[in-house]
Amino acid sequence: MGFPKNFLWGGATAANQCEGGYDEGGRGLANVDVVPHGSERRLVTTGVRKMLDFEEGYYYPAKQSIDFYHRFRQDIALFGEMGFKTFRLSIAWSRIFPKGDEEEPNEEGLKFYDAVFDECHKYGIEPLVTITHFDIPIHLIKQYGGWKNRKLVEFYKRLVTVLFNRYKGKVKYWLTFNEINMILHLPFMGAGLYFEEGEDRKKAEYRAVHNELLASAWAVKIAREIDPTMKIGCMLAAGEFYPYCCDPEDIWLARQTDRSNLMFIDVQARGYYPSYALKQFERDGIDINLTEEDREILKNTVDFISLSYYSSRCVSTRADVEKAGGNAIGGVRNPYLKCSEWGWAIDPLGLRITLNSLYDRYQKPLFIVENGLGARDVVEKDGSINDDYRIDYLRQHIIEMKKAVEEDGVELWGYTTWGCIDLVSASTGEMSKRYGFIYVDRDDYGNGTLERRKKKSFEWYRKVIATNGEDLS
Ligand code: BGP
């Protein structure tokens, strides 16, 4: 009983939130570089405010992030000390193809990830690689309009072909797109989309959706040709939608909202668009340009389904219910749940519910690749950081995940906590929204020594891994 012997415990990061070195090693500029910290961030990530270059008067945290680009050896050594079995990281597309549409890749960028993967293997850590985590070369946005243009499928195919050929034998687990459903919530981050006055936003988004789904299926096909032992997964920003009350109107709204996110995984896991989606496109006059050849390509389904889980969500048809915060996806406040400082509802049982729903629906192995608590940490006078709140959050979630495995029979391959080392927040651009077991000395405006320091949770997680999730005390 308990977790399977080869359960993949570890932590997760994304290139733009930790690497920095934005103009080093021949890297080109990407959408994620030009997303500023501060009040306009949200407008930029949602495509309302067009920002395709650095502008004066703004601070851009991704330029240096936590400098993983230069410090990865030290950081991976710390992951090794915690006993990580896996480390999730993402590739910065513009390190490999600086503009995105070149014929030949940038060798220096490829070498960087070679060094990162080699370092992981030194400690017996299996890399888990997200091919794109909110990351698009800016040239592909300026020149082609981002993912709404079908040409991006070709450029992505070129990227994955290079990656799979280069890293076969070094990387077994791949995710095609981080939180693919975020296209609908953070379209500039998810698909490089921004909207002109009067533009039909929905049409652009769903064209991008189709192109990313195609690209993802191509990645599966290409991986199987290059190295059939590779495992390719999709990735969902998950979290069940609860109806606020048992009014059937609320139940129906919850069902529909769930579907708007699950539609992506329906395609990636089953190999075709569900009928409710096709009907919706028809109703909304959206032509995704689905050809016969596309239908064939989409049949290349993923090996496993990965997900981020921070909280459940709640929706209501009633106008008098308080709105909720949360991970870019709206809803109403669930009165039964407490929230984090950033307003994200804390719902460990919701993780069990979500895992069961996904497993019921797809019957494919699952992998939790993000979970964690963003919180402000205090460095005590003696240098210690006593993040008991984080330990408590993770413990409660691991307990529920264990029940899903042990009692419900969900097939779960692994668990990587988000931001295992403090990094830049995707939604706010802050450093002070910390998730890590390792503290990084840096503030929201780029001040600090970047020194790394173990938090109390470091030793706790080391023990969790060493006992394969048995000792959570
Ligand atoms: C997910 C993203 C991550 C990450 C996480 C936490 O949506 O995949 O990139 O940042 O959320 O969110 P935040 O950084 O906004 O706290």
C-alpha cells in the first residue's frame, strides 16, 4: 500500500520564472520577458494592453528572475539533497530558436539544457520537461500574430523535432504546453495574443486553441517516431468547478464551466473534439478550420495527463454572491473554504475530487506537476525561515492525494510542488509570493543578493520523499 515504489517526487519551475539571462547565450526576446511587474501586468497577460517591447518606467522581473541560468548547478544540488526523483523545468523556446522561424537551432541554447539535464542525472533526478510554459519568441508574435496563425504549428514541430533528437536518452517525460486552457484566461501568456479594438476575441482564441492542440498532437507523433520510450503528457490548470448551491442552474453552470477547460484534455486524451465543443463553435460562428488531415493528426493522443492544482473553484448564477480570487480563472467565493493571502481557496479534499474526476473521465495515468502555497516568508534574526503554513498546506494535499491512490485506485505517476525554489509569480510578477523550500534573497523590484537559504520545509520534504510519503509529520 501507499505510493508506488517508483513514485516521482519532486519540484517544478518554468524557464521565464527562474532562468533570467534573457539576452545571454544567443537567446531571443520572448513574450514572457516583456510582461511587467505592477498594475498593468494583468492587462498585458490578458492581451488587453499591447506590450511587445520593454517600455520605459516598468520593471520586468523575467530579465533576471532568480538567475537559475548561472546558478543551476547549486540549485540542482539542493534538489538532490532533498532527494528529488524528478525536476520539472521548461525550455525557453527563444534559447533554441531565438526568433522562432529559423531553419537551424542555436547550439548554445541546446548546450545549456544539456548541462542542466546532465546535472539532474548526477543526482539521479529524472527531468520532466515542459516544451512551452507561457513562452513564445516575440518575433512569432510580431510577424505572425502568435498562435492564432497556423504557421506556428510548423515552427513548433521544428522545435520538438530538435528537442527530441537532441535529448533522447536524457529526457523521458515531456509536457507539450503548460496549462493549455490558460489560452482562454491569459491569452498573451498562453498564445501570444493581444486584441485590437473591435477584434473578435473569441475567434482568435479558438483558432489559437486549435493550433496548439494540433501542435501538441504532432509532438506526440514525432516523439513516437524518434524515441517510442518517451512519455508525452498534456497539462491542465485543474480544479473542479463546484456549483455554489444545488439549484440546477448552478449545477449546469458548473458543468459547462468545467467543460470549457476540460475540452482541451478531451481532445488531447481522446483524439477528437467532443460534440459539445463542435456545437458551441457552430453556435458562436467560430470556424477553427478543422481539416480531414487535422482529424487524423489529433488521433495521436497523450500517454498521461498532468495537472496543476491549487484550489477548487466555485460558480453561481446568482448575482448577489461574493466574487473569488484564484489562479486567473474566475468564480465566486466558496464560504466553506479559507483562502491564501492572495485569495486562492484552500481545498485539499478538492484535490482528491479533481484526481478522481480526471481519472474517471480519461482512464489515463495522472501526474500532479504543480501544487503549493504562495505565501510571504519571514527571515528570522537567526536566518531561519519557519514556514509551517506551507508544510501544513502540502501535508493536507499529500494526504488527499494518497487517499486518491490508495483508496480510490487512481493511477498517479508523481507529484512536483510548484516553485520548489522561490521564483517570480506568474500572475503578479512578485517575488514575495513564495512557494519554495529554498528561499531566494530578492524582492519585488529586483533588489537582493540572490543568495539561497533552506527553509524549515526543506528538511520536511526531504523526509517525505525519503519515506515515500509515509512520514508527513
Ligand atoms: C500556474 C503556472 C505557474 C505558476 C503557478 C502559480 O498557473 O503554471 O507558472 O506561476 O500557476 O501562480 P502564481 O505564480 O501566479 O502564484
